[in-house]
Amino acid sequence: MYLPELIYPSKEGGSKEITCVVCGWKGKGFDFSFSDNFVGWGFMKAGNGLCPSCYQFFKNQDIRKKHFLATTNGIQFLKKEGIRQVLNDLPEPPFFLYITQSHQKQGWIGDLNKVSMSREHFYISTDFTESAIFTSKAEVDTLFKLYDEALELGLSKTEMSTGVFKITSYQKAEKQGKMELLNRVQEKAHMPIWEVIVYVG
């Protein structure tokens, strides 16, 4: 399943026989044109149009600009503060979760086929990692617990994401007997899933 089909399952409405350049579907669809600064050509398939699902998907500019959760019930645009709750209580599959930092790039362009079919092992698509992150509920729960411990110690998000700590953070950790916590944070620094946890935490 492709993301556009999850959000817009209907294949009705097209008037031209096409092969979709996004998902490869054949049938009645639409002509297509992307802007000059479109960066997703490398992910396109051989074809001559867009299927009704992909046509509707690419028309929706909010999909490019906002965090969202897509399910069979449609698409829900999210505030950054609400993403952790989604990760704590994932919807019934199939679903697709997208997180953006730039609110401009089509970061999901290479991940359109990464629709999650399980709540235990699933994908997170972002515009700040090279490709969709495949993770597990257990890993996410463990990393949020580590994030909360680091936050309680007083580490900044920058310290958490880079693994480079201020002198005062070392002093505080040593005083509280939590040097091992700093080591665990350093081990996770620069991991794509850890970057997500720190960003939305």
C-alpha cells in the first residue's frame, strides 16, 4: 500500500488512461506537472500521469507543511506537542506517521510505500533523516524513558542530540551519581530514532 491510497482510497474521477508515476497504478487518471524545484524525480516510476489517489495527495499542500498521522479514517494534522501521545498510543494499522522540522520539504517523498502494518514494529517518516525509520514500540518507550531521565537531570535538547555535555552537566551528574546516564545518552546521540524522540519530547 502507498500513502496516497491510504488517505484517498478512491480510484474514481480520472479521464485519461495512465500509468501512475508515483505508485505504478494503471487506469483512468490525470495529467501531472510538478514545480521546477520538485526534488522527488529520483523516486518516480515510468509513467504518464497520476492516479486519482496520488493526484489528490499532491494537491494537498498541508501534507508538505505539517506533521500528520494518516489512517484508514483519513489524515490528522498534528501539533508537535501531540506527537508523543501518538507514539504512546499508536492507531490500528495501517497508518503512516510523518514528522517535519522544516515545514517546507516533501520529506515523505521517498517513503510513500512505508505504510506501517503493525503497532509493534512500524515506520516514522521525517524530513530530517535520510529515509523512514523502522522502529518498535518497545524501543520508543525505552527511549522516551531515557529522555525523561535526561530532562530531569537538566540536559538540554542540544546536549541530548549531540552527546556533548556542558561542564555543569557533568558536575551535576557526578554529584547525583548519574554519570552512567550521560553514557547512555552519548550512546544514542545521532541515532535517527533518538533524534525523533528528542525533537518531539
